[in-house]
Amino acid sequence: MEDRHLRLHSFSYDVQPLSPPIDGPGVRLWAGKTRTQNGQLHLPMYATWQLAEPDSAALRDVGEALVLHASGSAGGWAEAVKLIDPDKEVDEYEPNYRGNPDRWGHPMNLSTGTVSFTATLPQPQGAPTLYFHLTLLQRVSNLLALDLQSGEGRSFLEGAPHAFPNADIPPR
Amino acid sequence: MLSRTPIFLPASEGLAAGISLFESSKLGAARARAEWVQGALILPAAEADTSARRDRWLCALTLSVVTEKDQLAAAAKVVPQATLGSVWREVKIAARPHRAVEFAFDIRDAFGDVPKEPFYIHLSAERHISAIQRREGAPAPAAALMGKEGGGALDSLSIAYALCRAGNHARALNAFRTAFTQDDIPADLDRPHLFNAACAASLAIAKATDAPTREKLVAQSLKWLDEDFKLAHERLSEIWRELSRAPEEEARQRLVAQRQVLTDELDARATDPDLAAVRESSAWRPSGKPAPAAR
């Protein structure tokens, strides 16, 4: 089995103007262009959500309840990581350092929101496909499949490919 | 044992392509609900037309657990704890051919324990994601579970496997006996419970402190092996009879595949290391048939 450890080492709250739209209640996962550096694979992503007010009010902090699920090709590794850990301190040298958690102070309990983050993991050997999706308690997002060999990305809803208005992730 | 996380044949009703998680009501008492995951993986026939492709799909099955309060999250591949070479069945969905396999496994095989607080589970496999199920937290500590062996047959089966995992094979035997009072549990060849019970009895021999107990355990193991062998033999004879009636090609292929799975499993059972203690006994017969005195 592959030994991989996914790290979510940056996130910011100031991406709303550039983030892709979400067209209804639910959770969506989007990806930017993958890059490799120093043997690490960097996958910039956005999580967007839209919840009815009663649903979002029931959650203390929607952003903190988002979980990213990742897995490699068949037989590979699998991990699930909280997107925002309120207790996690981001090192100052990391690109999106925003200070200590108690100084972030951004209201996340909105009915619509976006978080950007970069998933980082060791460059896999070979050319596997990586699969990512989000959950927000009982809600599940679309699923992104990133093929490292071709550089292609695909997005699926309930197992079926669907149109994905992001230039980096062409549907097929 | 063939598998402590057996993969079952699919039910034929109410299924959709993708991954379906079944309601846990089948599993009986609340204490089983938190731990057992049961469902089916159903794919278009073209995507699961070879055993390599089918195994690949099973290897892709990933279980995710997220706790409700703190959203503590974990994910693990399912199949390293389960068995490949499972029996797939052909099913029609919207008149189109699909292949399906039903799975059942214990969350503790993947994560070692069940969260104490309510949690959410779901399965994914490449592009497929199941619906999310909410589970109550672990309802009973292991000690309490081990003290309640008088429930229904399926409960008893869960307890038997839990006791085996805990290394308490001798106590698992009573739970297996209770489970086998329900006719369709021992009779289902796709769930190797009789064989696994025989393995549990064999493994208990090492911890037996006196000769009479060891003899009883050998006899019990051989009795279950004998029943398991008879069932397999009956099923093989049935397959031969069906093949001799010159069935249509599709049915013939299915029967041949079933025959292969059964013969492979019988071969594997003959050399299973868990049965070492029984093999060393004077009552062992290589054919799988116990000596009359041992029955």
C-alpha cells in the first residue's frame, strides 16, 4: 500500500470575488492547476457551499465541519482531513499565513461561503488518478478525479460526469 | 479463516448502480449497528467484465468516518481487510446488464474501534460515492458485548466474529452455535461461517488446558468442517447437474465461474493454517471427512 500523507497547509477567506459560483444548496469542490515542486504535489482547490439558513445556523461554523476525503487509485492510500481545524496553527512561512486561529475572526456561519486551500502530498510514483470529495455532515459534494498522467480532471456527481464550469476541469 | 470480513452475495431487489449502503436493521440489536457496514457495489457489466477489473473495483472501496460533534475524520481502504475473489452476480437495472457484489464488514477492522459519539459513514470507489449514513456511537464496550451472547442469530454471528478478533476463540464457539440455529446462516456457502467456526474451534485448541477439552474442540471443528464440505459438495453436484442440461451460454459461464470459485475455496480450506491443530489430530482425514469416532 502506498504511504502518503495529505496535508492541507494553507487556506484563506478572501477568495470570494474569484471563486466559482454555486448554483444551489449543497457543497462543491473545485480544483485549480496542479503543480509539482520539490517532490511534492500541490493541488489548489476551492470548497464552496450554500445552505439554507436553518441548516447553517445549526452548525457553529460551517467551514470547520467540512471534511476533504482523498484516495489514490485502486489499492492505494485513503485519507480524510478536516478542511479547517480551528486548533491548527499555520506556520508563518506558509504562503497563506493569516495569523493565529483566534485572530482570523471571519464569520463562517453564512449560508454561502468559500474556502480555498492547497492539498499537498508526496509526488506519487507512476501516474495514478487521485480522487477527492467533500462532506459536510450528511451532505456530500461532487467528486473530482485528477489524472496525473494526462493532467486531466473530471468531475462526477453521484457517479455520473457532469458539466463543470471551471476551465481547469473539463468534463468529458 | 477465509475472511473475518465476509463479502456476501447481493440481494436482487431495490438496487441502483453505484454504491448502496443497506439499512442496518438486518443486523438486529442496536449494538451491531454502529459496527457493521453492509452494502452493494453495482457496475455496468462492461466495467466489471474480468476478474482483474472486479478486483480493482473492490480494491478501490474506501470507507470514511466523520464524527458528528468534532468532525474528526478518518478514511481507509476496505479490501485489505476483506477478501478478493468474491462472487459477483449479474443483475439487470433498467433492462441493462450490471454486475453486483454485496459486502459486509466491521468498521473496527479498518479503524480498530468505533467512535463513542454519533458519526457519519460513507463509501467511495473512484467516481462513485454512497449516501451518507448516521450511526450512533459505540453502544457497548467489548466486555459488555462479550457478556451478551443470547441475542438473535445475526447478533450472535457478529459477537462470534468480535470474539475471534479479540482472540477469544473458545467463547466464540457458543456464539457460532447460536448463530447456526438459524438455518440460512450455516447453509449459505457464500458466507463461510461454518468454515470460520471450524477455524475458531481449531484455534481454541492451543489454549485448551486438558486433553478432554482438546478432543471436544477437535470433534467440534471436524463436525463443522464436515457440514461445510457436504454443503459445498451438494452445491457442486447441483452445478454439474445444471451444466449437464446444456444451459444457454450466459448461464453456462455463470455456472462454470461458480464451480471454479467453489473448487478454489475448497482447495484453500484444505491448507488453511488456522486448521493446523485439527490437522495434527488423529481424527483428521485429508478428504475433509472426519473420522467416525470424532463425530
